Amino acid sequence: MNLAEMFLQPERLWTLLVVPLLIAAYIWAMRRKNRSGMRFTNTAVLGRVVRKQSPWRRHLAVALSLLALIALSLAWARPNGVDRVPRERATIVLVVDVSQSMAATDVQPSRLEAAQELSKGFLRSLPEQYNVAVVSMSGNPATRLGPTTDRGLASRAIDALALQDGTAVGDAIYVALSAIEMAPAASDGSVAPGAIVMLSDGRNTAGRAPAQAAAEAKKQGVPVHTIAYGTENGSVDLDGKRERVKPDRELMASIAQMTGGTTAGAETAGDLERVYSSLRSEIGFEEVKKETTATWAGYGLAFAVLAALAAVSLGARWP
């Protein structure tokens, strides 16, 4: 983040250049005072005439004054902050891998059955005004349910998912992007932001390159949140032969990184439930820029008050 994004008027930050000059001047004044200090042989009389000041209180008063100057300078430049606010509208597309590897039983009762049950809970937990869609990911990805706010329809679409051959990760992203475009616009013509949640337990075996699809999602401003599902030791019997089916964590992480989404691994049903819970928080809020001038001005005022109290303590005679 550059200064133009952090401050509305970054050109005013030049006032901060005064701070190191004041520090240098203070150090010079202290050294000059020590060199030209009055010599007094009778320390008993000196102690009664001139009360010894506490050096640390003097340094504290100066430090607090400088902090007040810094805070007020930052406030004058009108700083920006980031606030997390609940997202009012969104279209969430759930992409579920239905390749043959989802029959593995390393996640009980099977990868697919556990994913179906927890995916239904995830969609039900989203704000009711959110549109949700369901895409099955196989060698031939397809939209099983277009964007809708009907959670009953979403649950039935997930229950209807069945095993198929192949895994086309890139094509599944393109299908999910098309599903987002199907979402109805608001009465004012605005379109709700979209996000994709992709659960996959295997490697890409067909279709277009996942990196190409991820680049398109990034271009459209659609984050892809990925879940690498299953254990390293998962296996299935295919054509009379036992095949190990482990998730491609590197591919899932690269897709999320390219699109600005999050990535996580889930080896058990409990893991998947926690990942969905985290995603619900991530998707349900958005970051909004908020000017924080008043906050920094408040810091400056607080430091100024403390500096004034420290200065008063230097001249006060305490009993």
C-alpha cells in the first residue's frame, strides 16, 4: 500500500521532517548545558537554592510532546483505515469435486457424503439475502443450480451430486464464473459481488489450464477460495486396481493466491467444518476504507495533555 492509499493528503506529511530536527536540537541543547553548567563547590547550599530536576521527567515531557506532534501531523494528512463491515449482497458459487476419488473413505463415511452434508450446512449459514449456486466438478463440469436465495433448492442440488469421471479444475472455474453472471441485478441495476468456494480432492486431469481460468477470475475480480480435501493416504478401487488419491494442495494454493482468495486443507469432516466456518466469516464481511483523522487527532490530544502534565511536574514542588 502506497502513501496515496494510506493518506488522502500525503503531501502534508512534510511536517514530520520537523521531528528529527527538534530531536537534534534537544540533544545539542542538553550537551551545551552540561558543558557550560555552573560550578558550585558548596553542594549543600546549592541543593537548597536550586532544586535538582529529575532528568527522566524532562525527557518524558519532550518525548510526549514529539509524539503529540507526530500524531497531529498524521491526522493533518487525513489517514485512511480499513473497516470490516457486513456484506449486504453477494453471489457465492460452491464448486464440489465429484470425481471418482471422492468415493475414498479416509473421510467417513466417504469424502463425497461428508462434503455434501457439511456443504449444505455452510450454504444454510450464509446470510439469507445471498445468492448461492452449485457447480459439480468432473471431467465435464456443470451448473447444478443457478444463483438463488432458496436454501432448500441448494440442499437438494447438493444431495443430487453423483460421482463422475475426470477432474477439470480450470473448466469448473469458468462454469462458476458463468453462474455468477446469471445472478439477478438489484433494482438499481447494480450486480452483487461474486466469490467461488472450490472443494477438490485430486489433481487436474482434463480441460483448460487452471492457471488460465484463475487469471480470468482475477480479471473479473472474483476470488476463488480453495479447499484441498482428503488425506495423503486416501485410495479408491478403479478398474480392479487400487489407486492412491491425494489432494493437489499446491494447485489449490496457487489458484487462491492468484485470485486473492484463501486456501486451506481439510483431512477430516471436523477440519472441513472449521474451514467452512472460517470462510463464512471471510465471505460475510468486506473491507471498506474509512478516514481515521479523528482517531489520530485524539491520539495527538492525549499525548499533548500528558506532555503538559509532565511539564507541570518539572516546576512543581511536591511535599
